[in-house]
Amino acid sequence: SGGGSPVRRRRRPRQARSQATVEFVLEAAARIFKREGFAATTNRIAAAAGVGIGTLYEYFPHKQALLLALAERHVELAEKGFSRLRNRGNAA
């Protein structure tokens, strides 16, 4: 496991339905990782998201890719929050 392969998504969702599926998977992953830590399995994450394991693997080849996507999402949210605070400070 791990090998030397980079941790990344297999494909990016383009259609609204695919984007929603990825969001369901990421929300479920956040809940399952919070509860179970790294012992969480992709099967439990897929079940919690209401998708088949094949659907999860279309976007995330393994749980490390899910963790990376969650981390990227948190960074994006933090950057948006900081940007709003900066803009609010500049307006004053």
C-alpha cells in the first residue's frame, strides 16, 4: 500500500449530479474519519454516502485521496473566511 504513486483523484466531477455525488462522499468521509480515524474503510464511507464502492473509486482511488480532498476543502474554506475578514477590515 502506498507504493510511490501520487495521492490524487482519479477524475474530476463535471456535471452537477457528479459534483453532488463527490460532495456526499466527502461529507460521509469527514463523518466516518472523525468517528473511526484512519481505521475507516472506503466501504463504510461509500455506504454512509449512499453510493456504491465503484462510484467512490471513480473519484477517489483510496482513502488517502479522500483525506487529501478533505484537507484541500478545509484550506479553501479557511482562505475564503480569511478573505472575507480582510475585505471587512478594508471596508472599515
